[in-house]
Amino acid sequence: MKLTKQRLKEIIKEEIKNLNEARYQEITISLDDFDKVRKLLKPKRQHIVKHPYSTRTFGLKVDKKDYNKTLELLMKKRIDVQG
């Protein structure tokens, strides 16, 4: 089986993408608390994810190592976490 350069590049990109996704864990939060979360985590806005099929929740991608700290912070601020 011969691999072309283009196919090899595609395979490498897919693997890198899979590795990056494995680094994150998602916390599901009620849409009512969106403004609170955005203000609380201002520098990390790029990690807020909109769920395409849900009109009541959104997601927050967090590094696995920071998951517990972030979850604890959100709960202390009385944010409705479903994570």
C-alpha cells in the first residue's frame, strides 16, 4: 500500500486533532448562567461551546488537569453546572 504525501499529511492532522480533543473535558452549563460564566472566565472565551441541538445549555471546554478547580469555582459562584 502506497501512501501519498497528501494522504499522510491528512492522517497526521487527524491524529493531532484527536490528541488535542483528548486534552479537554466539557462541562455543560445552563444558558441562564452564560453571562456569569463569560465574565468569570473572560480570558478563556474561546473555550465556550454552543450546543447545536440544545437551546437551554452550552458547553465549557476545560483542560483535564483544571477540570476539578473550574467545576469547584463555578459551583461556588452558584452557577447551574450539569457537568
